[in-house]
Amino acid sequence: DVCVDAYKKLVLPYLILHGKSPPKPSFVNHSVNLSLTQICGIYCTLGSLADANDESGMLKFAEENHGLFSADKNLGLVKKAIKVTMSKHIQKLAETYVTLSIDKIAEKLSLGSVEEAEKILLDMINSRVLSASIDQRTGIATFYERDAESTITKTTLNSQLDRCIQNYKRVLAMKDDLLQDPRLIEVELVAKQSRNRQEKMRLET
């Protein structure tokens, strides 16, 4: 049915965009909404798990219903929705904590292992979704504010630019010193005289 397929396609992109299940359309009859909920049960359940921030439950549920999602050709969207839900949960943690142990993050996301939580964190950091660093020795993640990170970056760039300007000024000063060096002047004079003699000989032949 077109309506059913459309609703399935609505739930997953909404999860990916907002990290939660979409509200039922107010302009649709209640009985129709109820029927859609029953027919698209696995999608509604996935949305409810996302609403509860139960990422572990989402993973388990997706695995249990792998065949159904795959038959609908929606398995890729399901995996993306779970990944985005985890990312949004971590971003909320980053807004609450300055530092947090990776095992605590794994616990809050109901993940099976610390390694899994660390992998998600690294993916978010590398894709610049999250501004953070991980101390491998202590297993602690430190979260940074975007504005603070921008300030640090600007300060670093300004410092590097100042060094470049100073180096350029030193090169110009060295150039002036070289141009006034008597030895260089003498070498240039000898070279000029040699070129003049060669040109004179060429004209005489």
C-alpha cells in the first residue's frame, strides 16, 4: 500500500533528522493513524525506543527484525537512524558534562562495550560532529564548546600569521644587508665587467 510505504519512509528520515519519532498527522482520522501504527508496528516501536534514548534496545530490535527491514529495503535507513540517535544522545551528554569516562558513556547509551562507545566518539570527532578529545591513558573524554574551539583556532592562526610576518621582515632585512655587502658588490661588478667583455667580443667578430 502506498500510504503504508510512505509512512514507513516518513518515520526513518524523521528519526535521522530529529532523533525522535514523528508526531501523528493531526489532519488524518484517528482510526487511520491507529491502523498505520498497527501495520507499521516495527517502525513505531523503533521510534518509541529512540524517544526513550534506548540505543541498545534499538540495536537489538533492528537485529531481531533484520529480515523485515531488509524486505522493505529500509535496513540502511534503520542503521543510519540508530547511529544518529546515538550521536544526538552523546551531544546532549557533551552539553551537560565537561569530562566523562568512556565506560560511563557506554553505560548511558546502553552499549555492550567501552570499545563500541569509543568508536562512536572517534567517528563523531573525525567527522567534526563533536568537539572533543579522548585521553587513551585514563579513558576520559573531554568535551569542548564550539565557541571556545573557534577562539583557540583563531588565536593559533593569528600567532602563526604573526610569526610569518616577522620571518618575512627578517628576510627583507637580510636582503638589504646582502645588497650593501662590499663583497657581494665586488662580485657583481666583476660579473658585469665579464659580461661586457663577452658582448664586446661578440660584436667585433
